[in-house]
Amino acid sequence: GTGLEPTSTFDHPRQTEVHTLFTGPIIQSLPVPDPSKEIEAVLMNSPGIVPDAGALLHMRGEDAMLQYVIDGIPLTTNQSRMYAPLFDASLIESADLLRGALDPEYGVATSGVLNITTRSGFDAPTFGHAEYTMGSFNNSSQAVDLGGHFGQLFAYYGGYGNFHSDRYADPVSGFDPNHTAGNGSDYFGTLHVNATDKLDIAALAYYGSTQIQIPNSLAVSHQDQDQNLASWLLGVRANYSIAPSSVLSLLGY
């Protein structure tokens, strides 16, 4: 294989939970109309995902929302582009889509889990990236990130992204609309501290905002609605190794 295909696995022959893993290079190789929709491309290239006309993505025939977990911290907003800013996929190191009989930690009101691991400052002593993309329909995006670490004790990572598209709010099926432009931005940061050989602490902050035009199907229409969406998340997680096979995890968000 090329190493650019998602893989689905059972971790144990008797396990009823199925994983489909997307690494960062796989996500970046997926065909998308503009980079802001890469997170949707991850789901649309996964088994059992069915979109509806309102851009909601349903798993396993259920109406229950797909749950997003970012570095162990749940993102409680409904992650579809008509109802919330989409999480910036350029920040993702890997995304593991879980379906089947889920672990009790994820609760019962979910049809599946997208378990996201973001990039880490432990990847290199100091690093940074910048990118700019442009395309048809005035699609454009800009992104920068910066990370690094001090020994194995402390690491930091942060990123910023911005996008615009004249066709952001197009429905996934149905009519060919007009009045569908959108633009938005994302701010993200993490800190990781290895306090002892048994205790590690991570803090995460995220803010995303999107301004979209509400689509309509008529060339001439009295409808001229705009919608402003915002999501934010603050979380801290501490993991303490009690024994070789046991970890105590405390989480606040």
C-alpha cells in the first residue's frame, strides 16, 4: 500500500468496537473543495456515515450526534458546518473513528466517537509552519502553527487558521443554491507537563468562529440571512499511573 489509506481494526478478536484510523498525512491527502472541510472528508471516507440535506452526518442509521473527543476532552457542540465551526483538521496528528459497542466512558447518547489526537510540542525541539491556499469560488485559507519542548518535562503547541469560501454552505444534496458564502477562524493551544514518571498533565484551549450566509434556491429572493457561529473549549486532564495496567484520569472542561 501507499501508507495513505485509513485502516479499520479490531484490537481483540472478541472486541465489538471497531476503529478506523486516519493519520495527519491521510487527512491532508483527502480530496476536499476547500481546507476548512477536511474534518468532514474524514467522516465521509468512513464506513457507515450518511449525510443529510442539512449537512448533518449520521452514523449507523442513528440521529444521535457523533461525539468528538479532542486529546481526551469532549467537544460538546454539534460538529456540522451549519450548526458550529468545524474543527481545523490541520491541527490533527491522528483521528480514530470508533463505532460499535463503545466503552462506558463515552456515555450512551452517541452513535460513534471521533477520537482526535492533536499535534504535540514533543514532536521536535522547536518547529513552525505556515501555509496559504487558494482556489475557485474564492476559496482561500491561511494557517500558522508553532510548537516545541524543553527536555521531556514541558511541551507547547499552538495554531491559528482562517478561511473564506463563496460556496461554504452548499448542501450535500438537493438543490443548487445561491447565497452560500462563509468565512471563519480557529485558535488552538495545548500545554503538556510530565510532572513525574507517573503523573502527566495537559491543558487545552480552543476557539472557533464562522460567519455563513443561509442558502436559498431562488436566483431572486427576499431571504438574505447571515448566521454567526462560535465554539470554545477549555479543559485540563491529569493522568496518574497507579499500576502497570491501571491509570487514574481526572478531567475538567
